[in-house]
Amino acid sequence: MANDREILREIWNGRIPTCFNLNSEEVHDVQVPDPVYLMIPRLSYFPLVTDKIRKHFIRHIHPDKQNAEMWLDYNGQPLKWHYPIGVLYDLYASESSLPWNITVHFDKFPETELLHCPGREAVESHFMACVKEADVLKHRSQVVSNMQKKDHMQLWLGLQNDKFDPFWATNRKLMEVTGDETFKYIPFRCYNSEEPFLQKLVKPVTEEGQRKTLQHLLQEVYPNSPNVRVVTHGIEPPLDTPLQWMSEHLSYPDNFLHLCVYT
């Protein structure tokens, strides 16, 4: 069970100072609109935090584009809305100075690089699918299948509205193990800026019953790369950190560890 509550809260409160600018080629006014500065939650998704951005820039673009889907890029890299914000920052911008400078677009949607996001319902569906997948890995789906609709809604609304206590009142059920038990497998995704994320079935203990560490996971996922670095939530966890502890305390709200790997 995740019991270091202050760590959970510190992770939850992670923010990235971000500057949003409208793409200069899409400005339909004589004057370029002012940028928007926000402190955005690492654990959230861009469609949940950018309503204010759309409202600010929509009146400065061509009327024909005002109903178009908004999308974002950083240094020419389109940003996937279904990746948590903190993952995108750690993946593409962790070496840059703050604030994070993001360009806002309403035109030329990159069809081959981004999924369309018709609304918050799409984010909710993606989020809950990830939570369910994680529970299959951890508990053979036994926890999620016993949860009621109101529990699902409490998870989703806790994330959407940035409410730590209601979210964790439900999410703790997904993190519980008894005694010396562990999860069956560790839900994780490894990211590299050049490739799709990697997933494997990795148990939190060895065949001899010893608890595995982050080092074990990296050896299983990257057997030919002995000197990899891992960043999650903007920090580089020690390689001897137990996987079970990481899964309980450093997972994103979707219950996955999202690990940005530098080889």
C-alpha cells in the first residue's frame, strides 16, 4: 500500500511553468497576441488544462479556423495529448530553460503524428482504459472489476479537477497489497524520443523471491544498453529503488510508471 503520503502529495503537486504562444503564421490580427503563462500539473493531460489557452487565442486567428481542433508543439515536435504532460516535458524539454515554450496551432493538424481529441470524454476513456490495463497487470483486474461507477468517476474527477484527497481515497484500493505480497507485474512504459514507448511483463520479485529494483527492470528492457539514465517526474531515481515501491509511489494517476530513458 502506498503509505508515504507526503511523497504522493509532492508528486501530485508537481507543476511546470509554461508559456503558450500562437503560431505566428496563424495570427490574423495586425498585432501578435500576448502569450499566456500557466503553471500546469505534470500529472494531467493537455486537453484538461488548455481551455483558457483556446479562449485567449481563438479571436486572433482566421474566422474559418475558429472551430478547428487546437494542437500544440514544442520546437517543431507535435505533443501527444494522450501522454501525461510531465512525460512530454521530461521527454523533449528537460534540458531546456524554463518556462517551457509551447506553440499553439489551429491549422495544419499533423494527421500522421497525433491522434484527434474530440473532447474531454476522449481523455476520460483513454485514462480509464490505462487504469484498467494497469489493474490487469497488478491484480488480474480483480480490483477495478469490483469498483462501482462512482469509484471510476471519483478517480476521473480527482484528476480532472486536480483534487488529491478524493483521487487517492479511491486510488489507494488500486495500490493495496497485504503483508509481503507484491503486484503480479509492474505497469510501466519506457519512452525514448525517437521510438514508441516500450512495455514488457516485468515482475517485482525475482524467481528466488528477492525484490527487484529499477536496475533489474532496465536490464530486462534494455539488455544491450548497460548505461541508461531514467527520469520520471523530473527526477532521476536511484537504480537500487525497489520496483514495488516505485509502482506504489511514483506512478502517474493512470497507475503506470512513465519512465523517460536516455541511452
